[in-house]
Amino acid sequence: MASKATIYLDTNRVISPISPLLFSGFAEHMGRMIYEGIYEPDSPHADENGLRKDVLEALRELNYRAIRYPGGNFLSGYRWEDGVGPKDQRPKRRDLAWQSTETNEFGTNEFIEFCKKIKTEPMFGVNMGTGTIQDAANLVEYCNAPVGTKYADLRASHGYKEPHKVKYWCVGNEMDGPWQIGHLDAPEYGAKAREAAKMMRWHDRDIKLVLCGSSNSQMPTYPEWDRTVLEYAWENIDYHSLHYYAGNNENDTASFLAMSAEFEAFVGTLEGTLRYVKAKRRSKHDVYLSWDEWNVWYKARLVHDVEGGWGKAPHLIEEIYNLEDALVVAQWMNVFLRKSDVLKIACLAQAVNVIAPILTTKDAMLKQSIYYPFMLFSKLASGTALDVAVKAPEYNTKLFGDMPLLDVSASYDEATNGHAIFIVNRSQTESITVDLNWQDRAPKSINNVYQLAGTDPKLANTYESPNNVISVKVASPTINGKTSTITLPPLSFTAIETSL
Ligand code: AHR
């Protein structure tokens, strides 16, 4: 017999408007993300600019609102001027971060064209490792200034008279990490980021800037790094970043499926840090969080210094995603909605081949399990996030103690007058019968119910068998007065779409 649970929903109990930028991505010059991922002129799927049409189509379906580029650790050794202008004059360079050869065939303007094709906003990073604050400011001038001065004119000479109007800018990448090229201590980075941000904004008052926060919640410098750099740069930046990669190294699926506890605690601590710094600085300015690298990543780890063997587009960290990974991704996105008052940007790392929802060979493409929860959230979550109350049975985990078997978030959009409800059943064995209790208004109809489920947490999609872990439409429950009842299978993610 299935266990019972109740989810209470009330459209008046609003957490915050949902920032569409929570459904963003990340594309680094790393492995086969750019080359062979999105850009592959000799693929049978390439368009006139060398972009993979099949990949563009799949990325459009994910509806990324922004994509962060060009790194990642690559960013901290990148000279942006290498990647603009006539392709035959661009230098080949050694990329020290991933020990690969960077041909620079793809750079700033190619990325802008790619973004236009999938209707997403570019989110550029500036190099705070080997780069100077002047280089950072020059790139903003190159992208955003009207013609008439050196770097804007350089852009025009490359075929782009009109400014690109790039709004979102990351001031460096993971500068707290000793692995980062040009890694800095917190006061050094805080001061450099502040000065870079000042110059960048003086070129364009409309840009939004993201400061580098902790690379993960296990960093020895966390959360002191965050407090320090925020104190230096508070008034000059708009967002503070956090990164995290989750893993199931111990093959402890019960704990892995409860990872939202860790994600929520990480956001909670940084939220407290933002409040502390704002109060200490007696500031009226607000800074929000940008979770600009997040994903499951533990199976395809690298041993540093032996990564790319100096090849072009080597196979690096091509993680294969299974059912349990997709359920962790789904609850991560539940956390985005539950924390939507402070979390305004989130970039799934990465987009193609490198720890990605999409894999490619020269002539084929595969959607991995994590593709589906991302697609459903990106498509259905809009308007405001609702503060749902959940009564569910608990189970015990080694890492997080007792946890509810259900992980839930919901949204309500006034424009469409509909709910979206997202539910993960973490149980590996039990179905759960859930009463959806519509506390204020019951919907007129439950339009669609999408579900991803399976019996084997390790099952993954393959080129031969691409539909092993996908979301499918299942029967909508009926509405009986103020309740609808739905039974959720074990190891499942369900997305419910209603009309009020
Ligand atoms: O996404 C892979 C790498 O993970 C990024 O380059 C870096 O920022 C992080 O450590």
C-alpha cells in the first residue's frame, strides 16, 4: 500500500517573483563544449556558420534565458582579443587550465551570434586571473560602446557597428580556488573586482555585475571569503556567485536523494552573509545570489595536470547522467523556487558534452536524463514562487538525518492564471499517494502531468536506447472540490500544470 502525503497550496502565500534567469546555462571553452559541441563546421548538422542545428534545436527547447561564457577556469587565462577579428589571423594558444590547444576559431562575436540563434542573453566573464582591470574595461567597450573610440571601432571593423548590449558580466571565475590561474586572496580579489567593476560600469551604466563567491561550501575559506569580498565590492556589484557540484561518491543513494538540504543550507548561509554586509555597510543597495555553476559531477573527475594532453577539444568530463542524477537536478530546481527571494540567476554547468544535458558525436545527439527536469522547470515555472506546506512521511539518511520523502516547489502565474507544481518522490521503494489541497482556489483543470520515473536509480540514456529516462505525459488527476489526489511512483519527478 502506498504511503500518504498532503501538499497545501495557496496562491496568496507568495515567496517572490521567479527570476527567469534561474533557467540559464554555461558554456566554457573546455573539452568538447564549444568545439564539437555547438560549433562543428564539418558535422553533417552544421549550419552556414558552423553551428550544430540539431544542438541548437535541443538548446532552444531548454529555453535558456542566459548563457555564461567563456569560462570557467579557462576564463582566468583567456585573452579576449585573441578571439575577435579575421579567423585566419587568430592565434592558437595553450590553454593552461585544461591543458588543451585553443584555436580561437570561436570567440566573442561567434558567441553573440549563437545566443541570437537560440534567443538567449549572453553573460560574459572577464579575466581576473592573468587579466587586468583595463582588459576587463576594454571588453565592455568592445561589446557595448557606440562607435567612435578604439575598441568600439574595432568591433565595427569586425562587422558589428551596433553595440552588442551585453547586460550581465561575471567579474572573474572561482577566484577563491588555489587551482585558479592567478588565484588571489580575498582582500586582493575584493579590491581588484571593485576596481574592475567601477571601470566596467563607467563604460556602461546599465550592466549588471556578478562577484565571485565561494566555489563550494566545503572550501576552507567559506564563508569568510564571501564576507570579505562583499565588504570590498558591495556597492559596485549586483550579484554574488556560488558554485556547487553534487556527487554520490559513496553510492549512498538515500543521502544523495536528500541533497536539497545541502543546497538550501548553502544559500541560507550566503543569504545571511548578504544581510550582514548590507547592515555593516549601512547600505541601501541590494545584492542577490547567482548560482552560476551547478550540476551533478563526480563520475568523470579529472586528475589535475593530465587533462587535455594539449589536444584540440579533448574528451573531458563527459559525465553520463542517470535517473538519480535527474532527481537531484529536479530538487536543486525546487530549491531555486523556494529561495527565489534571494536567488536570481542560476546556470546549469555546462550545456553540451562537458557535464551536460546533451551529448554529441559528429552525426548524432543524445539528450541525457537531466535534460528533462531542466526543460520542465524552464517551461512551466513562471510568475511567483509559492510557499507550499508539505506533510509527508520521513526516511532516515546518513548525511542529513530524517528527511521528508517528498521534495516540493510550486509557482503561480497571474498572466496565465495557472499553477505549476514540482514533486520529487525520494523513496526508492514506495509509491506515495498525495492529496493536493487547494487552500484558496481549486483549479478548473489539471492540464498536463509530466513524469520521469524508473526502478533503477543508475539507469541512463544511451545512443542505442535514448528513451530509458525521459519525461512522459501521464493521466491528470481529477479535482474533487478542494482536493486532487495523485499517486507518485518511487524514484520519480512529477510536474503538474493547472488552469484556475
Ligand atoms: O565546469 C567545470 C569547471 O568547474 C569550471 O571551469 C570551473 O569554474 C569549476 O571548477
